[in-house]
Amino acid sequence: MVETFIKENSGEYKKKALWQNLPKKMMYQTYNNTIQYLLESNKIAMDKEEHIVWIWDPIIAKKYLLRKDLTIE
């Protein structure tokens, strides 16, 4: 739910405002854990004004994951 909402509203909300506008309510601690996971997995980023932006592109990720010269051995 959080991922979908961020994709649809990328760059519109800061962290707390995004939580307040989610279509279904969730506990803030759960929301914080979800945001932390998305940041660490490089699916979202925050701009200098702390707006949350969706940056994950599976097509580009797949392209780079398939490159042999970028693998760790």
C-alpha cells in the first residue's frame, strides 16, 4: 500500500504528510519501518526539502543486474 501510494504521488509529500494521507491508516512505527526499508533498498529517496520520491525502475535494475562485469565474485 505504501509503495503504491508513493509511486502515484511521487514528490508531492514529505514523510509525515504522506503518512497522514495514506488511503488506509497504519501505525506510525510500522510506517517508519516501511520507509526505512524503501530507503535502504533504493526504491525511494528524499530530496533536499525532504519530499519522498519514487526512484526504483525495474527495467534499468534488471539491465545492470545482468551485466557480468558488475558482478561480485
